Amino acid sequence: MKQLDMEFKSENGKTKHMRLNYAAQTLEETTVKTAMQTIADLKMFEVEACNPYALPIKAQYVERTVTPIFGGEDAEKADAAE
């Protein structure tokens, strides 16, 4: 599953990410830019008079690959059988 990762700069200069798991995989640049600017303008996440999503910086899709080394469900089932 790809995740939409939107990066913002907060009013105090820190980098803040907003990640969405169930975003459409075919979003266009203008759509995402507009949505990010709306989030910034609404200031709905403001904490102690600081908007953490003040300035849209970039957006990207992120896909995570997990490679297990040991453990997990199969190991738990084997331990329970012993």
C-alpha cells in the first residue's frame, strides 16, 4: 500500500509530515497543492498559537517494504505448539 506523505514547514520553522494511508493513488499535483494550502490556511491543528502545517513544502507517495528477519505469526504458532 502506498501512503501519501505531505510535508509542511511549521510557523516555528520545523518540518512536519501528514501521512494518509487511504489516499487515491492518482492524485494530480494541483489537487494535492490545493488541499495542502487549504490545510495550512485553516490552521485547525494550531497548538499554543503555532500552526504546525503553515507552509506546504512537498508531497510524495511512499511505499514501505518489510523484510522479516525472525519472529512474527509463524514463530508464535510454533512456540504455542511446543
